[in-house]
Amino acid sequence: MTQKKSFQAELVGVLGQPVDENPVGAMFEAGFRECGIDWRYLNIEVYREDLADAVRGVRALNMRGVHITMPYKTDVVQYLDEVVSDAAIMGAVNTICMDKNRRLIGENTDGKGFLRGLKDDGDTDPEGKNVVILGAGGAARAIAVELALAGSKRITIVNRTELRGKDLAELIKSKTETEASFVKWSGDYSIPSGTDILVNATPIGFVDESKPPLEYGSITREMVVCDVIPNNPSTAFLKEAAQRGVKRVVDGLSMLVYLGGINFKMWTGMEPPYPVMKEELKRIFGI
């Protein structure tokens, strides 16, 4: 009996504004080709007044899921059927999955991608560790919550804006078992002794060779140093840390690939081809 052919592709994508320079779709498309599956990843620009309709459209078009990017990671929550516990703590969603009952489930894989990179590339389990996070934006929030849920002992949030920094520290203290504190970032920040993991969760270093204002002599060999900047696996910040002989460095490219892989399996049910996906991003970034 001749097998019936299907010309219908499965759809996933990203909703945000702007999305034209978002390279994640190319990484996914490379993964789909490697796995031999007929899936498509669409970059979909959505105006704020159309967000509710766009989310309803995910279900109407029978999309397997979408990423949510800026500026809608918090606004989208109100339009979902369910938000998983860690994303609920963050109050932000970067992924929507449609389940078998066609319910839209909100997830956040930003911090999960970071944790995977920390464990696999950094050879470090965050349980019981003291962490310093530079910044208090969306990336910092996701990373801090996942580190706390993974059992980090203490998290220090270092940020120039007091309100946002205090808010994140209070969130960690009130919603998890992890100790947390805020330090206002003024001048060159000195990393406290006893710090196990240092994370740059700011955009410093994304477009040039700048690095966060720190007293770099306070970085010690016992630390694992991480950067969330995805387009350069050897930022000036990580170079400086490596020159000081730190235990490990973990780059932002790994975080992006790992969070993409988590989504890949979440949507397709297949193991993600990490090497292929990483090579595609490296090609795009000119690495």
C-alpha cells in the first residue's frame, strides 16, 4: 500500500517586536534539517495592541509552540491557560507550548539553558554555591530563579538601578529557600570573597570589547565565570577572567544553544542536534 504523502509543515516561531534580527530561527531550521523533519520556524512581528490576537492565533493555526521575546515576556502571561511554576515565580514567559488538549502552556527556558551550560560546560553544580549576578533585567531574573530552585546557597544581585535590583533580591527571598541580597553598583565593584559563581547578565560587551566595571583583582581561581552575551564566546569579560586562571568560563553562546535545545525537544519530542545548531549560530555570528 502506498504511504500517503503529507505536504503540511509543522509550525513554530517567535512573537515579538522587533524580530527581524533574531537569529534563533536559523538555528532551529538547521536542527530540523538535520533530523529530517518538515518543520518551519517563523519570525513574527507583533504590535502590542495585537498581542492577545497573536496568542490566540497560535492555537488557531495549530502551531506547536512559539518563543516570546521582548517586549512581551511579562504581558503574554495573562493570555495563557497555564504557566509552569518557575516561570510563574519569574512572572515572565519565553516559550509557549500547545498541549494535546490545545491548551497554551507558558514556560521559561532562559535560566534552564544557563543551568545546562553551567553544569555541562562549567562542570559546576550550583547547589550550595554562593553566586554574584551582575544586572537585574530579564536574563538575570530567569537565571537567579533557576539557580535558587537548583539550591544555590546565596545570590547577590548587583545593579545600578536600586528598584529593580531590590525587587529581584526580594523575589528570591520570598519565593525560594535561597538567601539573597542587593548591592547598588557604583564604580568598580569588588567581588566578595567566597563567591563560587560570577555571572554577567548585562548587555555590556554585546556590541564592542567593553567589560563590566569591576575590581578584576577580586576574581579568584576558585570562581566559575559566566557571560550571557551570545554573539561572542570570548568576550573581554571572559578573556579577563580566563587570564586570571579561574576554574571555568561559560559563554553565552552555550546558553543560547542549550535553551534552544530544550525548546527543540519540548516541541518536537526529539533529541536536539546540539553540534549542528551551535555551528549554525557560529556561522551567523561570524565566529
